[in-house]
Amino acid sequence: MNLWNSAPEPDSIVTSAEIYLDAAATTPPLPEVISTVTQRQQDAWANPSSLHGSGLAAAECLGRARQTMANQLDCSPDDLIFTSGATESIHLALLGAAAGLETGRLVISAVEHPAVEAAAEQLKRRGWSLERWPVDRSGRIAMEHLDRLLAPPTRLVSIIWGQSEVGTIQPIPALAAACRERGIRFHTDATQLIPQGVISWQRSCIDLLTFSSHKLQGPRGVGVLLHRPGVVAEAQLGGGGQEGGFRAGTEPVPLLAGLATALAQLPPFDPEVEPTPPGASPAVRPGRDALQIHLASLAGVTVLNPDLDHRLPHHLACLIADAAGRPLPARQLVREMSRLGVACSSGTACQSGQRQDSAVLTAMGIEPSWRQSLLRFTLGPWLSDADLAAVPARLQTAILACA
């Protein structure tokens, strides 16, 4: 790659197109996804539960999309439940599984997505106890707690696979196997992991896995819950009995066809062999690594976990300070970077409107003064070398403007 040979940009930067580095929040749909959705809106728009010709055409399209996704994920079509997104999938996974279990303890990591935290709070109100698995300074769960946290009364465990804010990948295969040995139901939020590489469901020990279409260049508005037979005991939405009775509501056939198209573009990934997925394209990880080197050379930029093997290949998280070493507010930096034509974020998009310390950085033991100073850059295959080469100078300009 010839990523960094271009001359530095002048102090006054005029941008004509946004450099999009916020893939962990959402991704631009692939052209073939847009084409698929548009075509299916024309020829598969009917209700797939209807028995007339238009309905049968929609049902056939839905069946093809389901089979395409099953082939890519190495699962049975019956293992797939389609929802409105990862948030709904997570609630169906945890609340639906808990409904078939005796009340006990739910264990989640201390760095979960807010959707898992919300579902966990609902279970607390239903009589479950809740414990958070501690993490180390890199955001990895502390494995020395395994025997204690997987002892009775633990009946349900939910651990995020790839952390959206800091990029840390958890040892999900080992955790799932340990839970299966003990008869504990295991769920993972794979929303950030699956877009980098799809796993074999048949070879895994995971009971429940959730992800969302719009994180992998598919359309927004659909998500997936992979489940083992008998694990989800109760639907959370009642009505027409769609999705095998697990999720009522007319399936959005064009969107699901788009998701199938997007999922079919992803590379395979065996977490038992490699701790880190390959990335959405061959250029993503080298581009991330090159960007990391150049951002880390800027005064005031500290890259989190730069040498961590278990890290999402498209993810880069930085703590930002001014020339005097004082932490800068990330929200202000995000606005300034946007003015300069770079889209990035200050953490989990679902909490972007909240002015409070990052719960993830708090759990990692990051000092309080730094917990609102994290910038997240997440890459995708739409970025060119020239795009990435422009980012360091623009971040330097933003730091000076916010100091």
C-alpha cells in the first residue's frame, strides 16, 4: 500500500466529500444491496404469509434469503429468527431464554452494549440476580473469575464478542464451551464481530448469537438471532406467529434479501484458529494499522491497546489531549472533525447524546479525567489510501482548534 506518501494538507482544509470512519455505528449499504432491495421492493413487496400469487412470490424470496444466510453461517434455516435489529434480537435472546429457566443469576461483562444492560435490568425486576464480569485494562474479561461466576446459581451468561467502543475481542469459544459443560445458557452480542468474518454455527458451542444488518453494509431495520432448539422459550412480540412463533410481525422481505446479499460478501472466520477475524476486506486491517502508526505519532494522541492481539481489525480507539497533556472533550473533537470532513465518534452511538463518563472506560480502570476523551475510528472497505492519508493532519488541526 502507498498510504502515506502524499504531502501534508495545508492548515486551511476545504473538503468536498466526507471521509467516513464510523463503521461501528453504521455502514454505507453496498451498491448490490441497494440494487437487491430496490428490485425486491418491486417484485416481492407482498405479505409472505398470504396465499395468493404475490404473497407466494414474497414467501419464495424470503425463503431464498433465509437459505442464503444459513449457508453463509453454517446453520439450519430454522436456527434463524429475523428481528428489527440487534437491540430487539438481544432482548428476545435474554428474556426469551430466561423464560424457560428457573430464576437464578445472569452474568454479563462489565463492557456490554447498552441493549444488553437494558435486558439485564428487566430480568433483575423479574427476580434474577445480576453480576458483571470484571475486565482488565485492555477490556478483556478476567478469566480468573470463571469458576466463581459460572458456579450456581448462574443459569444465563451474556458476553459481548467485539466491544464497540474500544475494539477488544473476548474469548467467546472458550467461554461458550465452559458454559455448555456446566449446563448454562450462553449468549453473545456479535454485532461488531460478524461484519469482519462469519463463523460456523454448527461448530460453535454458543446457544444464542445476535447481530444487525446495518453494521455489515446491509440495510437498516433488520437483525438476526441465531438460536439452538429449545433455548428460546417465549416470544417477546405476540401476534401473527411469524418466525416459527418466536417473533410476530410481517417480515420485511426486501430488507432481508438485502441482508442476505451483504452477508454473502463476508469472509469466513474460525475463532478456534485465529483470535481476530480477517476484516471486511483485505485492505481494512493494513489500513487500520497504518492509520494507527501515524495517529500515535501526533502530540496528545494515545492509542488504546495498540499491541493487543484480540482486537477488531477495523477498530482504532484513541485518548486525546492538548499540547499540555490535558484531556480534551471527545464530543467537541467529533464536531470539529466533522467540520473538517471526517466522520468519527466518541464511543457507542447509542449513547452519543449523553454527557457522562464512559462506562466501558470506567470498567477498564481508565482514570476519571480521561473518560470523556475517547475518539473512535472504525474503518471499512469504502475507504481509499488517500482518505486515510488525510486523517492525521485533520485530527491535528482539530486538536489545536479544541485546545
